[in-house]
Amino acid sequence: MYCHPCTGSCRALDNAQDLVYNDRKVTFTEGVMILELNEEQKILQKNARDFMEREIIPIADEYDRKYHPMPKDIALGLLKKLVPLGYVGSTLPPEHGGQGLDLISYAVLGEELAKAYVSLGMIVLIQDGGVLPILVAHGTPEQKAKYIPQIMSLEKISCFCLTEPDVGSGARDLTTTAVLNGDHYIVNGTKTWITNGGIADLAVVFASTDRSKGARGISALLVDKDESPFTTRELPKLGCRSCPTSELNFEDCRVPRSNLIGTEGSAYLLALSELAKLRVAVGIGALGLAQASIEAAIKYARERKQFGRPIGSFQLIQEMIADMAMMTDAARFLCWRALYLTGKGEVCWKEASMAKAYSTEMAVLVTSKAIQVHGAYGISEEYPVERYFRDARTLTFPDGATQIQKLIIGRELLGISAFV
């Protein structure tokens, strides 16, 4: 989704018109672009949905309870099943072995996977969108030739290492260092809350190569665990429990100079750009959770009877489900708008942060309402809605917490930064 323009899923019109999504007509009212699922995208959606219902949904609750986190061999087995559907290298051009999908197709795939099992969706998100786009856009020919095929084939699982124990969203203040010594950088530091960290073979590590330059001294290195070993520690968490989330420690880790991405000091803006794209992807994950919650609530409200009638016939239940649907559709439009702007090649800090902040907070509310529709059964592991709620709350943190997103939105609107 990250580098490629729309390929036919968007069309320019003067006024907002109808959009077909999931066989429903809704309206996209932002700007002059109208989004509509074409026949290929509908087929893609159906194939993904059928696969999830057959292969992933039946095991999601069991795996969520069993794997904290998912072992590498289990994760690889599931990833290999997803590759034919276009989940790895989804938007990369065919010359790099990718599917060349447009951004809306990417969103459709992401939402269907998150509906089924968002822990698996987060593993895929980083394998598909954490390192590959950076290599395509900024890697040397040698780096591309070596690592893109290995990531695409799942020979190497990848991760994106920016956050540190004392540095969350303030990327300019990184304490991890990379000191050039002959033909190698010596990397020292700790990264934390790294998705896929515990199972990763390849990491993009952001480190300071010149502390005196602040943000202009931050560089990015490809750290191949086979040649540059590092240690990991798993971080148990509330939601997305099956997704490996780890602390990575680099102690005098020798990384070949040839593994520098771009030039020294060029990685700060690269990191911010990738974060903006990943934020929209996390928003899409939240959409999947919300949509799954709506469908679970509707199913339960139709089947559960009180006073001789389905609880779905009660006004308060219908009000909750209506609220859930309205909030989810609104979030979908924010995500799709950010994708549209990304497809145009625009850097959309504000729109990406709006999509991430609103979608993840929306998912917390929607999943909570789904629990309420289920009553006391909603907090039982016999139903999936308690997992949806835990996963939704967890998604408010990756790639910048909600409060950080609001500061970005405020900065873009006011032209005044509140960051210190």
C-alpha cells in the first residue's frame, strides 16, 4: 500500500456519490475522489473472507488462549497459507515479486484478516509493510536483491525497530547508537514493543550515528540476525496476545557498513513517513475488529431471546448496534481517505493520524458495546467479543498513542507544534 498509486479503484468526480461496500451503498463525501469496489476487489474480498471463515476463524480463539506469543513455526505455517491470497508483498510491483495491488484492495485484505484474527494481522502487517517498502524505496540494488526475495518467501521474518524504553513517539531522541568502526557499525541499545521481534530474522534498526546532530544524526540499518546476533525478551500484554511483541537488545552488535539504508542521518524523515503509513494500517486492523463485533452482536441479538422475543427487537439493543455501525463506517472513510492521498503520493500526516486515532478509539467503543449486547456472556471466553475488546484496546498504542495522534493533527491544523 505504501508506494504505489491507485490503479483503477478510484475515480474523480465533482460531487460525492454512492460507494458499494459489502453489498451496501454508502457515501464518500471527502474531496473529489469517489471510491468503489470493482469486480476484482469484490472477488478478492470474497476469496479472503471465505478463506478466513474456513481456516482462521475456527482456530483464532484457541490460539489466542494457547499461544502467548505464537511460536515461529506456527506463525510461518499460517503465513504460508496467506501468501497465495496476496498478503505478503501485496502492493509491491511485480518486478519485485509483489502482487501490485491497489490501496483499496490492500484495505479489503487487511480488514478481512483483522476480522478473523488481528494478532495474525499484526504479524502480516510488519512482514508486508514494515521492511519491504523501505527496501523498495531506499535500499541499494544489492540490499534489494538479497533481502526482498527472502522476505517475500518467508525465509526471513522481519521487524521494524524504532521505539525504545525511554523513547516512544519522540523518535528524534533515540539513545541506540551505531558507531562506524572500519567496515562495520557497532550498534548498542535497546528497542521495545517490537512487533515480530521475538521471531524476526531481519530488523530495520533506527539508531543515532551522530548524537550531536539530533534528528539529523539518525540512520537506519538492516540487521540480519544470522550475521549480527541480538537477544530478545517477550513482553506479555493485554491484547493481540498471539502476536510476538518483544524487547530487542543490541550489545556491541557488528553490522556491515553495506547494510546502511540510504545515507547517514537520513532516517528520521524515513521513520516518520513509514509511521504515517503504518498508522493507517493499524486503523484498518481496528476496522476489522469493529466489523467482527458488529456481526457478532447482530448474530447474538437475533438468536438470544428474552420475554419470548429476540433481544434484537428491543430498542436499546438496536440503538447500540446502530451506533456501532455508524462509527465503523465513519472510521472506514477516514482510513480510505488516507489511502487515497497516499496513492496520490501525498504525505498525509493529519489524515493518517485521524484515521489511526479515530479508528482505534472507535474500535474500543464498538467492541465494548458488543460485550454489552451479549450481557454477562460478553465477558466469557465462550464468545469472541471479549477478545475483540482486548485487541482493540491494545491497538490504541502501536505507532503512536491516541494523544500523540491528536498532537500531530493539531500541529497540522494550527501550524504550531506542541511537541517538546
